[in-house]
Amino acid sequence: MMRFLLYLALIVQFVAMYYAIRLVRRTKYNLIWIFFIIGFLVLAAERALELWISYGNPMPVESIAWFDIVVSVCISAGIVLLDRLFVYIDRLNRHRQLTDKRILMAVLRAEERTRSTFSKELHDGLGPLLSSAKISLSALSRDKSFEGERREILDNTLYVVDEALRSLREISNNLSPHILSDFGLARGIQNFIDRASSLHNVKISFATNLRGERYDSDIEVIMYRVVCELITNSLKHSGCSEIRLSLSMGGEVLELQYSDNGRGFNPQAMMDCGMGLSNIHSRVNSLNGEFDIKSSKGRGMCATIKVNVRGAVRLIAAPSAKEEPEGRARRRRQKRQKA
């Protein structure tokens, strides 16, 4: 029986050594698996030696002791290096998460810059042209020579230009809300709610303790986009008759509470398939914030978002063209002072 167990242990040692060799190749010849291979090899040699002794062959006891010493050293060294490997993997994961946040923040900023550029081009370029056309048409409408069919055509043209100007202002505001950049987050959200209420038969109530506080532009833009996404989802998909949201500042935490009385849904399923929830989660995560959503069939939904206004620092701080020479000059002065 003992011999059978020794043979079995010998086979197990070689199998383990085979997998350790594969890991050596996959981990670019990391010393961890090399130490383990040596340990398994010595253990296999020790089992073979014990088999040799079981057949009645004499062998000094000191030889087995040396085998045990070598195995202990190899296993101990492998465990120590394995612990260092786990520390390195954790550090690598944190670096990857930080890199992902930086990439996401860069994408969001590029998106907002593009929106702002389009908004300015529409407002400053196309807007004055339509306004000039309206002024000219208004001047023509005062001419009493336009009667009958010609007057109707002129009035229709004036109406179309008015609608074009209104649509232009709405598109420009949706791309880059000027109230948000000029007056802050609370006024920007209230303005969006007013426009949404005028277009839908849904009661939207908004409460806030913010007055004229201003925050980092990333926080204001992302929180504004999140609110717009939540309200738009409720109006389009929930079939709700009432939406409630509150925005409050407590200490250094900006908290948004949102709820509707719609038909509800499975949050995890919607997070996987879309509906904007994964986009909201990514945006909040880019600010190191918390996003929690609860919903069930027939019971509406409730969402909570918390962002630390001091913890949500800019992940990318690229110096501007003016700041770059100043930073270099400051570093030169510091070097001269140290010298």
C-alpha cells in the first residue's frame, strides 16, 4: 500500500511540474514557477528515493534531510515571490482603472468641446442669417401691395423662418446649454425641466438647496447630462405621470435623488442592454462618484447619485498654451534657487 501511494505521489509531482513549466512560459519565465519546478523536481526525487528504500536498499538519512531542506527553501521563496506578484497585479489593476477613467474623461471632454463648437457655429453663424431674413420679410409684410395669394405666401415664409429660428435656438441649447455655463448646475437643470414640461404632459418637480454655487466644469456638465438622460428615459420608456428629483449639497458631497412612478424595469437587464443606464454609470464613475438604482415591475424607479466635489478632481490636467511657458519658467527658477 505504501509503495502504491509513493508511486501515486511521484506521478502527481510530475503532473504539477508539467503545469508549472507551462506557467513559466506564460509568465515570461517568472522566478516563482522556476522555484516551484525545482521544488517539485526535488520532491519527485525524494519520492523515488523512498521507493528505493522501500525495496530494501540502504540510504543515509542525511540525504532525505537535504531533500527536505531544498524543498522548503524553494517553496518558501516561491510563496514570497507569489505575494509580490499579487501586489504587482493589484497595482496594475488600479493603474488600468485610472487609465480607463482618464480615457473616458478625455472622451467626455472632447464630446463637450465638439458640442460647444457646433452650438457656437449654429448660434453665431446661421442664427444671424435667419434673423436678417426675418427682418427683411417683416419689412416686406408691411408693404400693402402684397395681397391675396402673395400675402399668404409671405406669411407662410415668415412662419417658417420663425420656426427655423426656434429650432435653431433649441438645437443650440441642447448641444451646449448656455444657462449651465453662465449660471450653474441648478439653473441649467431647471431650464431643461421647464422645456421638457412644456412638451410632455408629465409633472416634474425639482427641489434644491443650491443657490449660486459653482463647481468644476466636469462635475456640472456630467451631472447635467445625467439628469437629462434620466428624465429623457422616463419620458420615453416608463409611461410615468410624475417625476421627482432633488439636488442637494451636504458638506463636500453633491447628491441627486431621482424617482418616477412609471412601469419599472429590471435594472441589471437594462444596464446590460442599454437604455442609457450604462452610459450614466460610466459618467458618474469618471467622477469617482456612486450610482445606485432601484426598480421593479409596476413600482417605478429610484436612483441616487453621490459625487464628492473635492474628490472628483480633474484626471487630466493638460497645461494650456499660455500655462506651458510659465510652468517651464517656474521650473527653471526652482533649479537656479537649488543651485
